[in-house]
Amino acid sequence: MLNIALFGPPGAGKGTQARKLAKEYGLTYISTGDILRQEIAMNTELGKEAKSVIEEGELVSDEIIVQIIEKNIDMNPDSNGILFDGFPRTYAQAYILDGLLTKMNTKLSCLLSLEVPKDELIKRMMFRAEQEGRFDDKKEIIENRLREYDNKTVPVIDFFREQGKFYPIDGIGTIEDVFERLTDTIEMILSQILLNVVFIGPPGAGKGTQAKKIAEKFGLFYVSTGEMIRKEIEDQTELGKVAKPYLENGDIVPDDIAIRLIERVIQKQKNIKGLIFKGFPSTLVQAYILGGLLKKKDTSVSLVIEIKTSTLQSIKRLSARAKSSKARSYDMNTDTIIHRLEVYEQRSSTIREFYNQQNKLITFNGDMNEDILHNQISDTIEKAFKAIRK
């Protein structure tokens, strides 16, 4: 999801730009001011509560604001993300926003702050007050509002700057000039979102072949726990010595070995479009582990490609590989092949269900022609890239 907080002092033009951005990127538009007025006009329970507070000259509590925001987010479950206009306004609300988005299993993508000199802001607001007939909005009142903004919002800016999510935007120029600066920044942020793909399927399904081809085609970094473990065994490392008997028997290597290898390779990667995982996760526990590993890089699993084949097809392919230069030690024995297929079948249902519940699982028939299968998977990856760039 693309979640944006649009920031800026009174008179910076947030409302105009926020609506344009929401339309451009298909975002749910959340303006706390607009929502409050709507709730009051509709005489809802929240509106009544907010109205009584406002009539007493008090500020509406964060508790009411949170309930109103949650209600409006729930009304738009199919949007590409959320655009917050006028929230967060305080340091406490910055934490509230983080909590709200965490509850939704998402996070803020960026805080875009429209930067406009104070003199220009005063000029704009006095002109607007005159146009709207608000002659009570004098210069002293406007200056007080700007001071209030500075006092409360500097900590908010620091909060998101520390997270690397604060982007100042020059707010001077035409509406279109400012809009272009905003969209240029958003496109830059979107280009940094990683597409992480997991390939699962029984031994002999061809997931390694397809994963490598997809990684090369889309510029993704290929991570194969099997290849990494075989390299450790070949180099006779301590990890390799522990892993060797598991691999030879067709069993799953202990999680702590896989974790150390994957963590090592992930930490080294810079300036990549995403990661492709083959051979991991193969259990529900490993799915949780991978989620944690990726979270450390501020990313997550985007898509899971399952390649299904019949048991007979898997046995044929693995037996044929045993006679080729790509042979594995565990391909040489039919009993070991059958054992590996049984282990996969026992463990695969929970991992499939885990990712299916997140709407991340897409299944393909691995018995079809290799090139046709590659084209079908490629189309899916292209759509996934477009989806995360929305």
C-alpha cells in the first residue's frame, strides 16, 4: 500500500494537492477536518460527541479522531492506500498513526511537507479570507496560527525524519508545478519498494529453473537455501558439516542454519529491485522466520508462486536429473526421492494456507511446457510490479 501524510502550514495548499494526489494514485482521502464536519452534519454518535467538545471551545480528543479515521478507512477496503490530510498534527498523533497502520499490517510510506515562506503564507491566507468574506481573520490571528503550527509540528517532522520518511517539497509555484514535484517524489519512493517472491512446490516441480529465469528477467536477487547449503558443505564449513547428513537423507536442514545463511546474504544486498526465494520457507515456522528477516529490511513477502506437479512427474524429473551433470546426492535413490516428496506433502498444506489467507498465493501447473509456464509466471510478476508501484 502507498500511505502518505501530506504536511504543511495553513495556506500551503495541502487540501488542493491532497485531493489531486488521492485521485492520481487511487488513495483513500482522509481529511480529519472534512470528516469531523461530515460526522457532525450527519448527526452520528461520534459527530454529536465532537460537536459538544467544539461548542465548549475545546480541541477534539485524539480518541475521537482515531475512531473517525478508523471508520473511514474501513469504508474503503479496496483502495491502493491512504492519504492523510491534517493528520498527524502532534507528536502523540505521530505515534497514533504508526499504531493505526501497524494494526492494518501496513506502514506510512512518506510524509510530504509543503514548504512555503511565512510572508507568502500570510499573503495567501489574507487573500483567501477576503475572498471568502472572513474579515475577522486578521494578520495577528494568522500569525498566531502559524506559530501554533511551528510549535506543534516540528516534533512530528523530527519523528518521521528519524525514520527516513520526511520529504520537504517546495510549495511555491502553480498548482501543477507543486503537483509535479510531489508526484516526482512519490515515484522515486515507489521505485524503492522491493518485490519479494517465494517459489514453492514439490521436489522436481521446476521451481529452481523458473525462479532463476524470473530473477534474471526482472533483475531480482536469487536466494536458494539449497545452493547456499551445498556451497557450505563443499567448503567444509562448520555449518556445512552440520547440514550435510540432513541433505543426504532428504530431510529439512535445521532452521538456525538457514536463518544464518539467508540473513548473511540479505544484509549484503544493496540497490536491488527485490528478492526471489527458492527452497525457503518450506514450513510454517520458516514462513514466520522469513517475515521477520524481511521486516529487518523494512520489507515483506509480496507474492508466492506455487508450481504443482504430479508425484509421477516429480519422480521422472528427479530420476532424469540423477543421470545428468546437475545431479544431487539425494536424487540417486528412489526411496530418498519418495521420502522428500512425502515430507513436502506433509508440510506444504500449512504454508499454502498461511500465504493464501494473505491473498499472496498463486498456483501454476508445473506439468505444462517450460516456456509456456515461464510466460505465465512472467505476466504475474509484471502485474505484481505494477501493483506495488500504484
